[in-house]
Amino acid sequence: MSLICNKQPQQPAPTDSTAHDIYVRVDAPIATGSAHLMRAGAELHLLLSDLELNDPRQAAVRVSCAAAAVKAALAEYDTSHRAAVELGFYALHDELLRTAGNGSFRIGEVLGEAGGTGLIDLDEKSVDAIARRYSAGGDEAAFTHFIAELREFSAELDTFDRATATADASVWREFPWKAITQFDRVRVYGQALAIINVLGTAAVTATADA
């Protein structure tokens, strides 16, 4: 699960201790953040069960739990980003991706291969958008876009009126499906970055391990 759903690429060979340490410091909070994010998704899906069982009070609690989990995820992702900037991770990782791709990021190719094996399902427009972000600013541009999208989702959860939701059933008419749809969009984007960082460096790490 962590190798695909978390943003954890195969790390440089252990002989390069400095690079290895940088990867560890950047990856660790992402793993924790991804765990929080998946917990938020679980709460959002479970609130549908609460509503089917006519328990809007428990559903409102689910929204609060999901909102807290997303905030916790954001804190970890922000920590990772700050460490990446401080340690020069992005330049290091972009070079690893380009080396594996013979000079390019190979975003379309990597995501196409992943789609062919059922790891992800992205339309051409989404793949092109991710490829453009890597072309414009590498892994930093792609990851900070993910953080921005998640921050927007967090704000949406915060605006939901939990107090009214316990007494007014009409509040639940659209919110659950919209929240799950928005969550899934953010999750799939993060999953795409994870796949790029894992499969996109496979050729280099396979050579290093040989």
C-alpha cells in the first residue's frame, strides 16, 4: 500500500548516504499524511452508511472527523514540502526521474503503463495536466498543486454546517456525494504522483540494485 499510495519513490542506493537521508526525511511525513488522508476518506464513505440508517447526528460527527484528518494530512504534507525545499530534494528527485526517463519525465508513458495494469484510471486530459506541471516545475510543482487542492477541500469541509445537518435532512441531499467526489479527485491525483515517483524511477533503482 505505501509503495503506491504514498509518495515514496525507490530511494537512491544506500552508498549515497546523504541522498538517502534526504529521501527519508521527505518521505516520512508523507507516509503519515497519506495515512491521515485515507482515514478521512473512510469517514466520508461511512457517513453514507449513517445516513442510510437515518442517523444524521453520527453522520455530522463523521464530517468533523474527516475534516480533522484532512487537516492532519495537510500538516504532514506541509512538513514534507518544507523539508524538501530546505534539503534540495526537488532538484535531486527531478534528476533521478530524468535519468530514469533518458532525459525526460516520461509522465504519459509511466501513467499509461500503470493504467494498463489497473493501478490507476486517468483520462488523457488529466495525464496531460500532470505532465505539464512536471514540465513547468518538476516534482515541486506537481506536489504543491496536490497540497493546494487538498487545502481547498479542507476549506469545503469546514464550511459544512454540522449543527444544522443534525436537524435538517435537506442539508444531506448533495453534500456526501460532492465531498466523496472531491476527495476521490484529490486522492487519484496523489496516487498518480506516487506512481510516477515509484515506477518512474524503477529503471535507475533496478540498475543500482544490480
